[in-house]
Amino acid sequence: MATYPRLASLKTFDDFQRRLDELGLELPADREVTAGAESVLAQSAQAGTLAIGNRFCILPMEGWDGTSDGKPSDLTRRRWKHFGISGAKLMWGGEAVAVRHDGRANPNQLCLTEANQKDIAQLRELLIAAHVERFGDDDGLVVGLQLTHSGRYAKPNDHHTPEPRIVQRNPALDPRVRVDDDTPILTDDALKALIDDFVAAAARAQKLGFDFVDIKHCHGYLGHELLSGIDRPGEFGGSFENRTRFLRDIVAGIRSEAPGLELGVRLSVFDFVPYCQAESGVGVPDPLADPRLVFGSTPGGDGIDLTEPLRFLELMQQLGMRLICTTAGSPYYTPHLQRPAFFPPSDGYQPPEDPLVGVQRQIAATAQLKQRFPEMFVVGSGYTYLQDWLPNVAQAVIRDRLADSIGLGRMVLSYPDLPADVLEGQTLARKRICRTFSDCTTAPRKGMISGCYPLDTYYKEMPERKQLQELKKLSVRNS
Ligand SMILES: Cc1cc2nc3c(=O)[nH]c(=O)nc-3n(C[C@H](O)[C@H](O)[C@H](O)COP(=O)(O)O)c2cc1C
Ligand code: SF4
């Protein structure tokens, strides 16, 4: 079991600061948080043609709760309404939406087909209506859609049956998704057909009224895996130019089919080799890992090297893109980088470091990108673990221009209107603060809908909560 102090035990700002000092972490944090129009978090900003009303952003989060044909359910609609009342003015994509069936990460993921488009358009409308009802207007509200193909992590038909579409072999990751030596890698022609599907989905998103699309390149999914495809032969592998062809061709297609649509990328800006659980339960680098196959890492696969991620941003700028949302690693093989948590998900491992280290790592890497590319609008991620001290760090990050917007993930599942409370100067509702119990990750790993079972009353009362508790007990017994 981890021996780090729980963040909730750091009762005062001085306690928090002392812990940062003990860890030797340079993390900006303001003692006092300003509310109202004076707050830097309330300032509007321009990103390309988009005027964004404040500095909070809702990060994309799937709920594993769509219908089997990829339409939203009542639970999906509830989540999008919550995003609308959050008080954040930027919606980075809502949730990952597959551009076609075989790219779905789970059999209940949304899929932007022609048959589903009206229902997906309604999600945006519900979000905006909820925002207007709570705040009076939708001035400065910007809603994007995240487009994805899940690649190696595709499970389009059954929660327990991976149907990976890989772009190169990976000795540590292949056995985890039942890829054996005979599994074919996607051909260049297959990737070209997929590019067409991304373009078609983007054109649809534009018609439905979305302000931008995110061409997802993170978390080990297909776009991200291509970036580390140094062993892949052909037009999409090897050199940096080839590994970024997927992005360039999608952008070119969208410019021709959906002119005027703003484009962004959610990028895992660094990664480490895949981790696994040691006998002690703590996460360690997987001995099978090939450290060459890691985008944004030092040669050993255990440190950050932003050389190529910086080139990627340069390319985005050349392509006329202004929107970037940073994240790190993958929830499947480096969850401690991606969503720092005190309690790991069932398929994870005990944190190998104080989760504050993971938070600081993402903030510092994001700051480096922002400093090198000041014209880009940069959204940062991984703030939820800061819990009570999230507003103090958020304000300092924006004031010091280390990012342009504070992205919130898990925190808005447990406490949807935290941004509104911060901006209005309300005392935070401590009982609603996400304590990183990871049930929202564990549930889908068990084939169940995701949600904040511990803190959201709606999920607390669901029969699934009991089922999840039983399954978690079983996992502990079997481990
Ligand atoms: C339940 C759940 C679903 C998620 N789904 C997505 C997704 O669809 N697309 C994506 O880019 N990130 C997804 N993420 C990652 C979050 O956007 C975010 O990067 C991560 O939770 C770290 O931010 P946080 O510390 O504020 O939670 C998901 C995270 C969670 C917890
Ligand atoms: S289940 Fe709730 S408390 Fe746990 S990590 Fe998810 S949002 Fe946070």
C-alpha cells in the first residue's frame, strides 16, 4: 500500500506547500484565490477564430453508456448537461466519439455515423441549454467533439473481447490485448481509408454545429501509437514526417471537406515504457518493454524528452491549428502518468510515486510547450489530484501563463459545478471533491458503465455500485 500522505490530510495551504517542498516539487500555487470578474480564471481568450469565455475546460470523458449502435443514452445526456452547468466555457470534445464501428474502445462508445448524428447533435444542444439555464447566456461557450479510432484498444463488440487494430508490434503491449505474431498490422491503404472516415466525421461534426474537432493523438490509441511507429514500414512509419502523415492528411481532407472548421489535437505529450504490477503491488516498468517505442521519452523510456512533441506542435502551427490539449501516457499502461490517483484502478498498480509528482510532471511539460509556442491555445490536464488545492494551483498556472486553460476530468464527475463555485467565490463543497478512488476507471474495466459511484448520489444508488464493490473485493482476493 502506498505510504504517501493523502491529500485530504493536508488541511491548510501551509501543509500543502510543505508537502511540495518535501517532494522538491516546483508547483505554482496562490495562497488566496480571487473570485469574480477580477479572477484570471474568468478572463476570456482567443483561440484561432474561437472566443473562449474563461479559463476552465471540461476534458473529454467517456461513460461506456451509449447504445450498442453508438447513440447516447440518458446517462450520456446527463453527463453532457453536467458539463453545461459546470461553469467552464470550453468543452474539449465531450467524450471520445469513434469515427467508425471498428474503432470503438467499448461496445457502448458513441459512434458518429449518419444514423447517429442527430442524437449526437442533441448532446451539444442539451449542454448549451443547460449552460444558458444556469448562467443566462452562452456567450463565450465553445463546444468541440473528440474524434477517435481506438486502434490497439478497440473493443467494438464485446466488453471482454479485444479486437485490436495495431499499427506496429509492441512486445510489452501485444500480449495485453491478445495480439500474437500472426495478427496483421493495418496496411497503408487501411490507414488511408480511415483518414477518409475522420474527414467524413469532421464534416458531420461541423454540420451539427460543433465549433471544432479534436483529432485525438493520445493515450495509446491509434493516432498516438502511430507517433511512436518507428519500426513501421511504408508511408506512415519510420521518420517523423511519415509518423505525422496521418495528422497532415486528415487536416488536409478536413480543410477541403469542412472549410472553416477549427481543429485541435489532444496529445500525450510524453510517455514512459508500459508499467506493470510488481509483487509488492507497486507499479514498475514492464521488463518486456521496448524503450524505443515511446513518444516523448528519453532513450531509456523513463524520462521526458520533448524534442519530438515540440516538432509536433510546430507542425500543428504550420497546419494553421491553434488548439492543443495536453495529456500524458495512457490509462492502460501508464495510469500514474495519465491520471494521478491515490487509489489505483483494478487493472492498475499502487502508485510508484506520490501522485503529486505526476500532477507536477504534466503541468511542467505543458508549460514548456506553452513557452515555446505562445500563439497556441494550450489546455492542461491532470489537475484533479490537487483536490482542495486545485483552484490555488489553477490560478497560479494561468497567471504565470504556464497554460491557457485548466482542463478538468474526474473532478467534474464528482463535482460538476466546481468551476462555477470557484469563479463565484463559493466555499468548495468538500464532500463532492474527487478523492481519486478510481471507480470511474475500474467500472468500465469490468465492463460496467462509468461514473462517480462513491460521490455522485445518482450512481451511489444504482445497483451497479454493489456489483462494483463485489467485483473489487474479488480482485483484491485474487491478486
Ligand atoms: C472515466 C474517464 C473517461 C475518460 N475518457 C476520456 C476520453 O474519452 N478521451 C480522452 O481524451 N480522455 C479521457 N479521459 C482522460 C481525462 O480526459 C483526463 O485526461 C484524466 O482524467 C486526467 O485529468 P483529471 O486529473 O482532471 O481527471 C477519461 C478519464 C476518465 C476518468
Ligand atoms: S469515482 Fe469519483 S471520486 Fe473516484 S476517481 Fe472517479 S470521480 Fe473521483
